[in-house]
Amino acid sequence: MKRSLNTMTIAATFALAMPALAAPTMAAGLLDQVKARGSVSCGSNGQLPGFGLPDAQGNWTGFDVDYCRAIAAAIFNDPTKVKFVALTAKDRFTALQSGDVDVLIRNTTWSSSRDSQLGLNAAGTNYYDGQGFIVRQSIKVNSALELNDASICVQQGTTTELNLADYFRANKMKLKSVAFAQLDEALKAYDSGRCDAFTADASALYSVRIKFSKPEEHVVLPEIISKEPLSSFVRHGDDQWFDVVKWVLFGMLNAEEYNVNKANLDEQMKSENPDIKRLLGTEGSYGEQLGLTKDWVYRIVKHVGNYGEVFERNLGPSSPLKVTRGLNALWTKGGIQIAPPVR
């Protein structure tokens, strides 16, 4: 016992004699850089109605675009403080890796290799999708299994290319793949009759159909041949920015779940429901823990809306696309969209 005590005394004396170690100096994280810059740089599609598309005046609209605006609203209380950068499927990851954009929100599938090999983090599934096919009614094809030896237009640099090859190989069908770097090139080729079918995520098929010269002459086949959880992406190495991007999505989902919307937002600020109080910042400091303000979700809903409002405005039955919620309904309403709690 005496020997143990002496050892402890020596160790304590040695510790007191050592100079205090200074805390490591850390470079400013991306959130601080974004705040100092005064805007968020968002990699977007630029060619996909309903998800990301600028008009002739350069005004962007779409489901993914509103997610970008929600990030700006949470940080700046101003959804216009975002710069949209149109990216192709081929250059989207390079642009994010190089720092040309702060976040990629562009109908991009979350996969293992993109998590592990590209130095990126997927920040939560904002849309559950799957790959399908669109054909002209005139060719009288009712199933993707009838596309043997058909020519299929597809966009390069996407998971869609690999899924297409896998599907045809698995079903012992002959494939004539016609690949294009740009989405618009692939669509024009299909619309002009160069290909028998066009393949993409099902959501994209409904989006691009309205671009065709005669949309009513095209039909989406029933088969869904893959699972495509579409996610935003950020670079590895900045956990705070990663947290901000994913919790903006979670904040929008939680707001819909607790019926917090643009119309009743100020009334909900008076709510005594503990979940709503934490969500809107009238209780706790959950926004500040993210590097934001207490009212971060209030800002999002006020300027952009909750998840359901954004979906309905851009994709839902009242939009030109008329997409049903399906898997993207809340978990409380038969879908699989669910967000961790603000707690």
C-alpha cells in the first residue's frame, strides 16, 4: 500500500511539473466559411423539372433547389443567399471534392462506394426512388422484360448505366445501350426516335416526360429495377457541416410530422408540446449545438416550408409532375420517411 501511494505521489508531482498543453488550433470549418462568405454554394442538376431547373431569367426552382434554400434559410434567415451551380452527372463529384460547391443536392444515389471511395458523406435520404423505363405507346411494350434487343438511351456517369446492364444480364436479354454525357442529349435522342426506350430514376421519368414534343404518347413501364435512395452529399472531414446539412432535412421532416407549416408557424410557436418547443427553439439550445440559432427550424419553415409542402409544391398532385408520395410519405402515413428527434 505504501509503495502504491508513493507511486501516485510521484506521478502527481510529475504532472504538476509538466507545462499545460495548449488546445490544438483548428482551421475554420465550412460553416464558418459559408457565414463569412455570405452564401451557400449548392451543386444542382439544372436540367430536371421538379428537382432542379433554372428558367430563362436564371430563377431556379425544384425539390432539390428548395433543400438548398432551406440550408440558406437556417444559416442566414434568408433563402436567397445560395448560389446554384449546374452540374452534370459526370462532373458532380469532382466539383464537390475540389470545393467548387459546399454541398451536392442533385438527385444522386447513396451507395457504398460513394461513401468510402469518393471521400464524401451522404447526409440523409431526401427522396426514395428506383430506376424505371419510359417508352412510346406506339411500340406496344407493356413490360421492361419485353425490351430484349431494344436500344436504350441512358446518361453516362450514373448508377443508372450499371443497373441497366445488370438488369439485362440477369434476365438474359440483349442490350443496345446508347449513352450520353448530358441528360438533355439523351432525351433528345430518345424523343427523336434514335432509341426505343429511355431509362432513369422513376421520378426523373415523370419529370422529363413533360419535355417531350408529345408527352401523352409516352408511358412509364411498371417495373422498378433498383433501389435509389437519393441524398445530399458533403465532403469528408467536417462533421459540423455534415450535421447542419442533414439536420436541415430532419428539421423539415419533423416539422411536417408535428404539423408545423407556413400557415400555422407563428401559432405553433405558442405550443406547449415539448417536441414542438424543442423543434422551434422555444425550449433548449439545439440549434446552437449545430452552430445555428435557436429558431433554425422556424426560419426554414417560414421561408421554404416543411418537407410535405416542398414535395407538394414541386412534385405532388398539384404540380405538373403529379407524383404521389409513396415511399416518401411520412412513417406515420404509410411511407418510410422518418427523422431522428430534436432532443
